[in-house]
Amino acid sequence: MSDAFLVLKSGRCAWGKCLFCGYGRIQGETPSLEGFREKIDDFFKSLGSGVDHVKVYGSGSFLDEEQVSKASREYFIEKCLAEGIDKITVESRPGFISREKIKEFQGLGLEVAVGLEIASDEILDKISKGFHLSDFEKAASLLHEEEASLRTYLLVNLPFIKNLEESLEESVNYAMRYSDSIVLINLLPHGHTPLFRMWLSGVWRFLSREDFHKLAGRYESHPRIELDAETFRFVPIFPKELRENLSGVGERYLTHPHFEVWQDYILRWYRPPLGKKILLFLPCSHRKPYSRSRTHRGIIGILRDYREIHEVMLSNAGVVPREFENYYPFNSYDWDESRETGEIKARYTEVTGERIKRYLQAHGGHYRRVLCFLGYESESFKALRKACNGLGMECRNLLSKEREGKRVLQSEEALEDLRRGVENEAGKV
């Protein structure tokens, strides 16, 4: 037997103020009863055989009639019974859980998932959760009196906590007294939330997958506890209201917080693409995204047939894998080299060298070869050479040392160097 997942984008969470939650701030369309029935019918038509458990996710509360009307809820229950579904899981805030609503699910095994997050009224207030432990306990009692079950979500790395390990243990012990199952969730930053701004300012950091499992791993084999290290495909998406003009030269445009959180993400969460075993460091370009510049069009034309090569740009914005070139801030900054002073160049080399070093420490084991295609007099090459020397790593520059000029990488001779070098190096992997 198996589970099926129904995602409803209906209405909006009645609260929508939690410090960390971007889903609750999304206003979905509330369909008519006819539209809801059509969606439910289509869902069941798409199910394969053997499904006995339907899990409903809706960025709010399935039991809130402003999100899902009573008539819509009743239709869904009827369809579940008609299709032979044994169990359904829905999400709800405690305030919408009532005896009358629980009774509507008669004939089905009902499980209600509640985001408790933490067993502390003080922290619940600080994260603007909008309810207290007494509300959770009341909902748990109602569910169990009506022979329904309670699934509890706990966030293991909320802000405002002095000791994550102690807090997690206290929350798990508390939740175990009231819950039939528990999910321990690694909190990741949603763009349209106060928590995202806390990450930007350095007040809070997400846990890497490894850090999460180190903290919560002792519960991994518990029969009533599940671990969720990655709740969504996490990429730092900046809301438009947070984006800035990043055109300039100097310290602000080297270590700007918007660059720093991306470098944090790339080091601690990102994973290089599978199959790309040759790391090729490349220059940035004035035109954004990089792939639209003359230099990068020439490079891409040569690399098109070499899928094992991973292109990573070096710039004042940091270490930038090709797959992120069209994300803010990488598609929106401008560093005018003509305004560089000797002091700024030295600082660029220092900051970039450290970023390269950390990238290689984090991901170097993924690659079999490290290459570059950079001008020998460029600060990026100097930074790369310093980083590799410090790590005792070899990095071959595919550009011939005899090539010179301001736009040397655009020349036919330089591109021929790249072609020959890539062909030779790809043959070794």
C-alpha cells in the first residue's frame, strides 16, 4: 500500500504571521465548490492502484472553513470513502480543531498534523506562532477522544534558543506525551519572512544537512519520529523589496550581506551537479548574466560538448556556479575595474582567495580535476593560485602564458587554447 499527496492552493493561512513561514503569506485562489470538486476528481483519477493514505498539504489549515469550505471538505471525505482510502492526513492550527469537524471524518482514519515547532510558550510568542501549549494540549485531547491521531511538527533550529540540543530534547519529550507521531524539521529560510532578514543580518543561520543530522540523528531510529532535513528545494530567493543596487567598487561590494549569504549557501547547502567531475574556474563579465557576454559566448560554444565540466565564475560577488548566474544578486551587480586602486585589488585578492579556498574545502572531493581559464595578471587568477597553493592542490590554467591584452580571453588564439586544453583534460577523466 502507498501514500498519495494532494497539494491545495486554496485561500490563505488565517494567521500568516509566523516568523519563519513563507507559505502562510501566500494568497491562493479559493475555488468555487464546483472548482474544488473538479480538482478532487482529477486527483483521484490520477491515482494508481494500492493507494490507501492521502496526505493533504495546503499552506494553512484544512479545517479552516475560510480556506476549505465545509461543503468542499465533505465532498473530499465522500470521495475518499468511495475510493477505498483508509487514512487521511490534513494540516491545521489547533484553533480550528473541533469535535464536530473530527466527527465528519467518520469511517476514515484521521490524522491531523499541527506545527507546534517548540515546547516553549516564550519562544512561541517570539516567533509569533499565535497559540500556546495549552491550545495544543486541548486539540490533542479532542483528537484522541474521537479516536483520531495527532502528528506534530517540531523545528529543531529556531532563533532565540540558547542551546539547540537541550531545547530539542525538551520539545521531543513534551510532544511524545501528546502525539502519535513527530516530524523533526530542519528550518530553512523562506524569502518573504522576517527569518530571511535575520539570516541576511547574521543573527540566525540554517543548519547544513550534516549539522541537522548531528543534532537530531539520535532520534532517527525511533518508531514514532521522522527526520526531515530538506523541506523544500532551498535556493536563496530575494524578494524584490530587499534587492539593492550593487554597482560599485570597494569593501561594500566585496562583502555585501547579499553576497555573503549566497556564499554561505554555496558552502553549506549546495552540491555540485552529479557527473560534472572537472571544475573550471572562469572570469565574470560586465554583462549579466555572464552567458550573454562575448567572452562567455565563446567559452560556452567550446564547452557545449563537454558535459563533465562544471563552470564556476570568480568575481567580487564570490564563487558563482553557472547554474546560479541568473539569480539576484549575481545578475544585478557591476564592478568597474577601471576604478580599482592597489589597495582594492589587494583586498579583492584576499577575499576572493578565501572564498575559493572554502569552496574547494567544501566541494573539492567532488571533482577529479581543477582547471581555470583566466588572464595571468588578473586578481582572480592570483586569488585562485594562492588558494590552491595553500591547500596543496593543482590547478592548471588552460590559457597559454604568452597571451596578453585587455580582452585576451575573447581572442581566437585564447579560445583555441581552451579547446585544446579541455579536449586533453576531458580525456583524462
